[in-house]
Amino acid sequence: MTRRPPHRLDPSEEDAAPRNERLQKVLAAAGIGSRRECEELILAGRIEVDRQIVTELGTRVDPLRQVIRVDGTPLTSPKRLYFAVNKPPGVVSTSWDPDRRTRVIDLVRTDERLFAVGRLDRTSEGLILVTNDGNLANRLTHPRYGVDKTYLARIAGSPSIESLDRLRSGIHLAEGVARVASVSVRRRQRETTELEIVLNEGRNREIRRLLARIGHKVLQLKRSAVGPLRLGSLPIGASRPLTRDEVLMLEQATERPPAESRPTAPAKRKPRPVARVPRGAATAPPRAPKTPHAPKVPRGVKTARGVKTGGGVKPGGKPAKAGPKPWAAGEKSRRP
């Protein structure tokens, strides 16, 4: 079978046919997985369009006119499903685990193909969404939409006000500056502190890394809300389908302008413009730095070398007589 991408439309054809969309977006909308997982399927050569294997990301297709297959199975549009899961510690969020550990999607009883929205690391717990709606999953996890995720963190020690201000202003991580949308102290005990932290961007183990930078270890981390959806009284390890109103609330949360949902960084100061010198023009040499002069010593004052006199310095401490000036000697020699 040839590995040749299908016909790519030119810009004029794209304008005339607005139904053409990127292949990974069509796959995600059909519930195959998140967009990142669909991109991995494309690069692995597991996607066919009109019996041709496609390995190029960004290829535009028309799902109404072209036949798309995943591992040889024609693509269908299943019914959209949405579940809330209270993830226990030790359960992984990935859809495929080579070690065959318990996955989040294993906690949902359905025969449809589902995937988790975002990630919670294996030792964390709390609310995580499971769905087959790739478009909504992408909007909920992409930092451009700024959907808030609320966490409860129990840490060792008691952070100072300055340390909490550092979390708000930003801390340098390997991939850039990371900051929390808000942080507040809920309870202080003798050896631990409970914090409520809100993030609107998702990085790998972000809360644990941020708190480690200010010198506090995370003992327990639990996600309590995703946007307007709260965990509530859902038992740990259990799942429930979302109501229509809850799905509408999540969709409305992803329609906010980015300017309202993400903090704006301070504007950088523009450098002062430097005047250009025409080619071939003569430029003045740089001025040499001025050297400070030694202070003047009055006559008759004894110094380390001797006594300062009008004719110089005489060793021994006594002033030296100044010799006749040349012009005075010449004047005297010309007298009759």
C-alpha cells in the first residue's frame, strides 16, 4: 500500500470548501482520542484516507466525502459521552499502559472508546473527566482557554507570605516561568499546611515542582474542580455521567476570551533606539578616561622624597636654591 498523502487543497479550494478540516481534529471529534494521541496515530501510519496511509500532520480531509479508517476500521461518529471520575492514588491517566496497571478509563463501565481529559499523576487523586469528545477535551486542557483547575495540597511545613507571593508572581522551571492563578491557606497545623491552589495552565507535575522550589514537599494532592464542575460527594474510585447542564457549563467555560482567563505578563521595556552611522563616515575616536592628578604640595613642605622647593625636591630635607632662568641669563649677558 502506498504511503502517499491525499490531495492537498490550495487556498482557493479551501475557501470554497469550508468542510475540510485537519485530520487530527476530525479524529478527535470522532472520539478516537485527544488531538495529541491522534497525531501519534497519524505519525505511526495507522490512519488511512481513501485507502491511502497518511503520515503528514495537518492534512485536510472532508469527513463527509472521504472514507477515513483507523487500523482498517471505518471512522464513525459515536454518541458523545461525558463522565466524572474520582481518581484514587495509584491509578494512571494514560489510555495505554505497558505495565497493565489500572487506568482511569477502566473505572467507567461502557463499551465505547473513551479517554481521560488531561492528566493527574499516579500519586495524585480527585476529579478527572472521561469522554469521547475530542474538541471539548482539547479546549479544557489547552492553556489558551484558561480553564481553572482547583487543587487541595497538603504540604510539609508552613510557607511564609513571601513564599506564597513567589507562587503568584512566577517561578522559573525548565520549560519557562510558571505561576498559579491563586493560592490561599485553608488550614495550618503543627507540621503541615493545607493550601487551595488554582491553575489555568497545565504542566507536568507543576504544583509539586513549584512547591519544591519554595522548599515544601507535597504530601497529598487532590483535584477538587475543573472549571465550574465540582467533585462533590462522589466516592473515591467511582464515576458518574455528567448531566446536560454540566456539559453546557463546561462548554461555556471554554468560550471565554483568553484575556479574561489568563493573567497578563508585564510589558517589556523597549530599548532606546541607537542612531546609525552611514557607511564610510568618519567617526571620532573614543575619549581616553581622565586620570586623576596628584594633589599639589606647597613649597617648603617636607615629603617622602625630600623638601618641595621652587627648583624641585632636594634630598636631605633642606630646600634647594632655584637656578637662574635661561631668559634672565641671556638678558644679563647682552648688557654692555
